[in-house]
Amino acid sequence: MTRRQPTRRLVITVCPRECGVAALPVERGGPVRRLDAPAIMRALHDLVRRRRLRDRVQIREGCAGGCGRSGPNVGVTLYPVPPPGERQDAVAVGWRTYVGMLTTLDCLSRVIDDNLT
């Protein structure tokens, strides 16, 4: 069986300045937790570490859009995975924002799962 080469890498941006709390499980089937922006950053970092995705997913602080709206707000920028031996570029091929809508997800890990294909 040939292993399929990953096609995307993600930069997930969480705005630490937006107040608000989202109540949702970190992973599907887990307990519901109340997560503010710092807790979301910690949970995403932990997911990336446990899933060994550090080469494909970066978590950073920054503006995620939606200033003034109830957060926490998250933005995802999609980049192509370069062919072996080539350098990564900074040309995005897509993006998605979760502005005021994290609580519509069944779990926080969907931010990674839905975008990392």
C-alpha cells in the first residue's frame, strides 16, 4: 500500500485579546470544557503534540478577525505541503475563520481535522 503524501499544512491563529468563552469538548466524545483564548491555544498545542503534527500544524497568537465580536476567535490559513526536498513557501491556498462560531463545532479538534486533508 502506498502512503498518500499530505497535501496541506496549517497555521492556526488564536486572538488572545478577544474575550469570551466557548463551551465544547476538546476531542469528539470528550467532556465539555469552558475554553477562553489561552485555554484554546493550550488545547490546540496539546492536540498537535499528541498527534505528532508539529511539521504540518503551527499554532500562533494574532488577529483572527472578528474584533469586537464575542470570541474566542480562531483563523486557519492553509498552505500546500512542498514536495520532498523543496522549501515551504508563504503562499496561502485557502483559509477559514471561526469567528463567534466555535460552539457550533462538536469539538475543538475539528479545527484541525476539517482543514488538514
